Amino acid sequence: MGAITSANLANAIVKLVAIDALPALTGNLVMGNLVNRNYEPTLAQAGDTVNVPVPPTLTANNLVEGGSVTTQIANLGNAQIVLDTHAEATFQIPDVTKVLAVPDLLDLYMQPAVIALAERIESDLLGLYSAFTANATVGAPGVAITEAAVDEAETALFNAKVPSAMEKYLVVDGTTYSQLRQIQRFSEFRTAGEAGSRALVSGAVGKLKDFSVFRSQFVPKTGSAPVAVHNLAFARDALGLVVRRLPQPLPGTGAVAEYAEIGNFGIRVIMSYQPNTLAQQFTVDVLYGVGLLRNEFGVHVVS
């Protein structure tokens, strides 16, 4: 068994903090858990561009007897996502040993920092609503969402050839979510059966017109009288969230870093000593970029 040193103790502290941080982050994400994140967390710097390949469109041709195949040029599409956001949340702990002795105190310090990162990612992803131009916008500003609007959005995605096996999502603000719950056809046992009863009792809309419905506090709103609420209906491959590893601090600088990664999502936790305040400083940060992958796979839903 190796000797306990200040170096391996510092590494153990940062690992403990990192393990505690990531579940809290993913637990506070809505959009971040729904969009495409299938990109390796390799090292990168702010400002780098990630080229995301988009599958080509091919057609089936009839091969007549004695004929030859029709060669198609399978050109991959390319969506570029710039790693233009280095989000961080930093806090100081005067007595880190006390916090380690009482894990609940660590949660009190970590959760606000982690939630701040989650809110930033949510806002950036939801702010892409204006990029969905391939399909016509449904709904109208200041008008409660209707069954017809949801139906129109789902039909637009079907006509855009979204694969039937690909999950479709509808992310709305709190008021719009409430309006969906009050559409009687979906919230009464006599019209929606057990699903309607569950929606009425639990308050969760669940599945609606083939959309899994979620609500977010960060759905953008613009204008006044009426206010336009910019909800999103989309399939997973409509949007991309690319996360890249940030490098380790230089050795000997007094900072120790650890990565916490799960499901192609990762953050870095740095611990350093601040002599001016005689406290340990923790920085939780993430380098990421968001962007449009498949324009036709999303619909802007206004309410």
C-alpha cells in the first residue's frame, strides 16, 4: 500500500468532487439529454471547429435483366459546430476537510455551480429555434397551443422523412405545457383512457401525437403584447451538442484537475489554493458548441 501524500490526497479530493458533479449536471439538463451527442470527448481548445458528417441521401433504382447498376455519388453532408463556449462556475471553500467529512456540505457547494452550467447549455440549445427554416413555423404568438398545431408539427417531421424509429421531442415552456395538459381529449379518461387519467393525476403530459413532451424554464421568449414563446419540435439528429476535453493544468502550478464523463458528456474540475483568501478554489468548466445538424428534422412551434 502506497504512502499517503499531499499530492495523492489532492487528487482524491478532486476525484470525489468530480464524481459528485456530473450526475447533478446531467440531471438538470433537458435539451442536453435529447440532442445528438455522439462525439468523442477528445482534447480541444476554444474556437476549434468540429466537422460532423451528415448521411447522404440515396435512391433505390430498378435493375432490369441484363442491365447494370446505377452508380450514385454518396457525398457526405457536413455540419460544422464551433467550440465557442467555455462555460465555468468557480467557488471557494475555506475548510475543504470539513466539507469532505460531511458530504451534504459538498452538495451545497457543488449544486449551484453545476446547475449554472446546465442552464447555460439549455439556453444555448433552445436559442437555435430560429435556425429551423426547412419546415414552416406552426402556431402563433400569444395564442394557446392547440392539438392541431402539435399534429401539424408531427406531420411536418413525418413528411421530412424522419425515421419512424427515431424518437421525436416537443420541448415547451411552463405555460405551454399547462395548455397541453388542459386539452380535454388528452386529459380525460373517457377520451384518452388510462393515459388521460395519468396525465390528469400526475401532471405529466408524457407522450402526445408521437412526441415525448418536456418542459424547460429556458425556452426563449421575445416581443411584448403578445409575447412569442419559441418552443421546439424535433428529432434527435436535428441538433448537435459537441463537448471536448479541456487540457490538464501545467504541472507544478499548484492546480489539480480531474475529468468526469458519462454518455459523451464531460466536465473538468480544477482545485487550486488561493493564498489571498486561504481557501481552496474549485472551478467546474466545460468546453462545448451547439449547432444545427439536420434542418428538416426540426419545427419551430410558437405559442
